[in-house]
Amino acid sequence: MHPHQNPHDVHPPDFHSDKYAPSRQNLVNTFHITQEVAAQQLLDLWRAQNVLDRQEWDDEHEHVAAQELQRREQARQEREEAERRQQEEEDEARKEERKKHRTKFLPFADVPPPSTIPITPSPLALRKLQKGEYIPLYFFTNKGLADAQSVSHSVDDEAYAVRPEGEDGLHAFVSIAAAKIKPHIIVDQDLTWSQIDEATHRMLQAMKEVHWPADRVDAMFQFWMNLASHEWQHDTDENARQALILYQATYRRWWHDTLGTASSFNPKHIDQDALIRIKAKITDQKHQAAEKWAQEASTPSVRQRTETNLNHARFSPTYPIPSRFLSLYLSIWLHAHCTLGWIPLHGVHRTWHPIHNTVLTLTRVGFTHPLAPTPPCYMHS
């Protein structure tokens, strides 16, 4: 049989033929049997060998088939593993793409547009509010919202830039969004109460949207409501209303700073004694500032500097004056010009105004009797 021939397909030879006569004769001579018996024994031997050949063939081909099956299974696993890795790489690339360019993947609702376009605070303010950090009310005022809209959103809000900090020349990484908005921020104590009213309900709504706990939202709501309805809101003394603003700025920041400590408190409980102290401090500071201005305005050096600036038309204020003190300082300034003899007893006099950076025209109506009272001054626009 051919070594590669399938023994299952082989038929037994004709051992009665002349081809196998020598083999039959050997058996006849050895075992003293007939030609017929010798042919049958040869056939039996062939069949026994064929059974062995078939078993060997089957074993070999089963082994080959098992190896082939194993090879195919390994190839399938390797192919699936490669496909899985490729899918993971593609998924990771898509995640990175969504993270890097998240704006184009943001969802949208399948509803008609609103009748008005809402104005939202800056992303910087919303992120700080999301973290539960203190955020100035300015970001939620009309002006703060307008500033947020004016800042270009083409730059990534989380990008950072290097900027010099302090007088030592050192540099620091600063958020670009924060750097754009920071110069325009008005701190809470410098806001008007109307600006506070603009901001509070917006901040409360934003706190709810970023999932602040209900008790904290309610505490801030009660805090602002109690200040807005305080009797000092209707006081004729401007210092009383200014005290409410300063109290709001101080105690809201203090509440944030003491969260989670033994010094924490509920801001809805207004400390009337603290309000009285704040009002007294504001009144005292205004009086001290007015006295200092009056003293400095009456010194010869200030008078000489004023006249020199007027003659050379170089008008620059000597001291920065808060806007809320202008009316008080103007009265003191006019009093100093009139009573200290800086203006002639008769006629029109032009002088430099250190607050408004301008030249004022003052008219004094004189009196002829030497014992007459000091003539009054009139300021012309």
C-alpha cells in the first residue's frame, strides 16, 4: 500500500492469482497445507494488517485535525483580541475627542427655541459654584452677566496662561477665563442694594441647578430676605443701608469660610448688634475722612498747589475720593474756599476743583459794611 493511501479505500488483493503463487508455495512447504488454505491465510494476514493501518491512519488524521482545530481556534482568539484592542483604542480616542472638544458633543432638547435668549453667568462662576466655593455676587448682576457675554468663548475656559504676580517678578499660571473677568469684578461691599437684588435670586437658582443641599439654599434665601426686609432699608441715614451691604458681604464670606468647623453658623439669623457696630464704624470713618480732608485743604501747601495747577491747567486730583463722599467733600471744599479768603469779596472767581478734575466758577456777593457777615459763595456749572 502506498504510504499516503487511505487504508479504508484499499481492497484486498487476489491471493489465488499467479502473482502470489510463490507466497502460497512457501506456506504449503512450511506448514504442509493446500494452496487454497495458503491463499486464505495470506488474506487473513492482509486483513489484520489493514486493520492496524486503518487505526494508525485514523489516529494520525485525528491528531492532525486536532492541531488544525487548535490552530484555527488560536487564530480566532487572536483575531478577536486584535479586534477588541482596536475597538478599545477607537473608544478611547472617541472619549478623548469628546473630552477635548466636548462642546460639539453636548446634547440638545428636541423642543422649539425659547421666546427670549437666556443670559447665563460665566463658566468660571458656575464651576466655582459647582464646587461649593465662595463666588462674588457681581457675577450674577446685570453687569456681571453682560461682562460674561462679552468675554469670547472661543478660548477654552480651562486653559491657563502665565502672568506676572506681585512685585517680586514671579510668574504664575492663571485661568484665561479668570484673567479676563477679574479686572471687572466689583466686590460685594461695593455693590448697591439694587445690584444685590439682581444677583440673589439668580444665584439661588444656580445653586439649585448645581444641586446644592436644600438646607443651604434655604439658609441663603432667608439670609438675603431678612436683610432685604430689614427696617434699615427704609432709614433716611445712608450709613444704615451701607451697613446692610457691608454686613451681607462680610457674613456671607464668613459663612463659607467656617463651613464644616466648630465656628459655623446659620446666616439667616441676623446679628443686630453687629449691624449697629458696622454702622457706627462707617459713620466714624466718614467723619475722620471729612476732617482729614478739611485739614489738608486748609494748609498753605495744598492752596499753593491748587493755584499752581490752575495757572498751568494741569488738573489732577490730590486724593482719590469715594463717590459716596463727593457731596460731603464738595461742601467742605466750598466752605474752605469761601471762609479762608481764597475768593475775593466781590466778583467772579475761577478755581480748580480737586475732586472733579475741572475748573469751577464761583461768584461771591460782597457786603460794604466791615462788620457784615461773610459773603456767600455760589457755584456755577
